Amino acid sequence: MVLVDSIATTSLLGLRPSQGRTSVNNVSCKQKSSSSNRCFPFTAFIGKRIVVSPLPRLRVESLINLSTKTLAMELTKEVYAYRDEERTPRNWNYQLDTSVDQKPGLWPPENRADNPSLHNPLLRQERMGCGWLGALFEWEGVIIEDNPQLEKQAWLALAEEEGKSPPPAFILRRIEGMKNEQAISEVLCWSRDPAQLRRMAARKEEIFQALHGGIYRLRNGSQEFVNALTCYKIPMALVSTRPRKVLETAIRAIGIEGYFSVIVTAEDVHRGKPDPEMFVYAAQLLKFIPERCIVFGNSNQTVEAAHDARMKCVAVASKHPVYELGAADLVVNRLDELSIVDLKNLADIESPEFGSEEPELELEMEEEEYRPSTTRAVDDIF
């Protein structure tokens, strides 16, 4: 009876019972995780005796060390993964780099084309009527009459004062629409010192205002067009590379204050045309996406900047002839030639937010398999 008890307690698996119970282990040869494995002595039958040969001590210690190292590595990985998860932002809405000094809360702008929270269909229809587009106007050559010769004379006078060589005509054409600091540092290369740039830019503006004399005159048709947009409640922005003080004085002088809800001047941006920064920033202030904005300008630099900002452009042939402004979406001689319907057609884009986007059908080209010709030459002479 003693022999049977000893055989039962030392089974073939080599597992000794605890507290008088017999435990059963999995007899499969599959390896389990290190946390559940135990090192048991090897048991064998020799004749009628049971011989228990313990495992070498070195192997047991190595297995224990391996198990401890594995557990430590897993814990370390979990800790670093948790730290990385905390460090990694969960918001994956990356913003496009538009090289604009973005103010907090202005970008990305909400699309004012439609407001699904308005449950009244009449209000939504009115908002979709003309409130789905914004108008961005340049100042000189679009709203008021422009004299390009004054700008050239101002640059030549500044070059003479600073002891610089007078810039040639093609350089003067290149710096049209740029900020004064940008033109002096990047194109004319007169200086790169910030203090000198500000001084020369201010001096050039003083020379221009002295030549201009503070006399402003509205272009034909601009007042009527601005009044029409105001009646239809289309938001408007005024964009110019002139200083804000000069621009606000000119607006009061011609009596159109209150028409523009946003005014962007030289102090608000880093670069002028053909960089689209001015127009992108004006769209941010109007809270319109660029595709819903229409730019009104009078040069190819304006057309390039508007298209780079993904906006439509209407060119006014005040300084250049019509055939030189063919890159614009629409070319007119006067603003009053346009209608509200024309602006709606320009701002009418296929957008998925209105459910109008349809998947493009891709036409698969069928490849013609090479087949040997079945025609045989027939000899005319039989």
C-alpha cells in the first residue's frame, strides 16, 4: 500500500501533490509562457524502483534568469509604449503649411457656404443664395485709379537718395505688388538689415505719397459694383500692400468706409504678391474656405497668387490689355460689367459637403491580344 501511494504521489509527470491532493498537468509537448512553466525533476522507472533525477542546477538558474529578463523586457516595452502614447497627439487633423502667420482660432476657417444647424429651409436657401462666396478686392487699379509711373519714380528717387544704381525697367516690373521690404531685400538686394529695410521702405512710401498728392479717384463702375454686393450681403475684404494708416485715410477720403468687413495691409503679412499670403489671410478673417473666394485684381501677379491660394480671379484691364490677362478666370474692363450670376458661377464648385461629388469612372483600356493573321496570299497565276 505504501508503494502504491508513493507511485501515485510521484506520477510519471514528476509533479508532487500539495496538501494531500493530486494535481494534473498538461502532458502535451507544447511550450508555455515563462510565467506558467515550472521546472520539475525527471522521473523514470527502473525495474520496480522509481528513480528521480533532478535537473542540473545551472539549467534551472538559467531558465529562471531567462524568465525574469523576458518579464522585465515586456514591462519596459509597456512603460515606453504608454509614454509614447501620451506624447503622441491624438488629433490627426494636420494643417497645410500656407506660410502665413496664423492667428489662433482663425484656421481652418468654417465653411460659410451652408449651415446644417439652420432648420429653417428658407434661411438656408438665403444663405446659399449669395452668402456662399466672399469678394477680395485689390485697392489700386481695381477700386481706385492707378498710375504705375508714380511707383517707378518713387523707386528711382529712393535709389538716388541711397546712392544705389537705378533699377532697370524689368526689375521694376518684377517688384510690382511686392512689399517694400520684400522688394528691397530679395530683388534689389540693397540691404538685409531689418532696421535698414524698415527705414528705406518707410522712406519709399513717403516719396510715393508726396508724388501722389493724396488725390484718389474711384474707377468707373467700382462704386456701383460694391453697392450691388452690399445689397446682396456678400462679405468683402480689401487687400493692399500699402500701410494701414495710408489706406484708411484714402478710404475716408473717397467715402466708402463701412463697405469692407476686412482690411489687410502691409503690417498684416510678411510677403506681397505673387505670394498668396495676403489673400489666404483675408479668407481666414472672412471665415471662408479659399474655394469660396473670388479675387479682383489687375495684374498677372494677382492671378498667380489667387490661383496658388485655390481661389478664382477676375482681372480688371486697367493697367494691362485684355489679351495679357488671359490666365484669369474672367477678364473685364470695368467691374460693373459683372453680375451676381457671374460670381455665383465662378464660386460654384463640386463639393462633397453638398453630396454632389460623383465618383469618376475609370475607363479600362482593353489590350488587344496578338493573334496570327489567318489571311493567306493567293497567287494570281494558278
